[in-house]
Amino acid sequence: MNKALKTIIIVMLSKRYIGNKHTPENKFLNSKIKWLQANEIKEFKEQYKKVINAKIILRVKKKTEKGSNWHISLNPRKLKELYGIIEE
């Protein structure tokens, strides 16, 4: 798994973005991948889509004051898999 994706999962676990507690996707991801090169960003986005499709990270459209944005949180039913990913 991509190093940046592992970092994002670790940060989300440490900040307890699990289940109902969520964070805006664009703001969170851009702050974590801004130091990557173009080819690494492409690889990250491919792996990120796989993680979303595997429902390890939940992605939900939420209404905000400025419109509606995608928000992400970790799936509480997949915590064992998350800890396995981190240990690799």
C-alpha cells in the first residue's frame, strides 16, 4: 500500500475519524498529499479509489453552509483490516 495512504489512515485513526465523526475530503487529502510528486499522486489516487470501493473509508455527501461536500471517515466494521494495513 502507498505510504501516503497509510499516513492518511494513521492520522484518521489518531484523530478518531471513525463512523459518525467525519472530515471534509478535499481539505484533508490536499493537506496530506501536497508534498507528493505527480506520479506518486496518480498512484495514490488509484489506491484511494480501491480503498473507497472496499468500503474501508466511507465517503458521504454532507450538506454544509456553503453547499455540499464529500466527507470521509473510517468504517468502524473494518478496524481490524485497518490495523493490519498499518502493520504491513
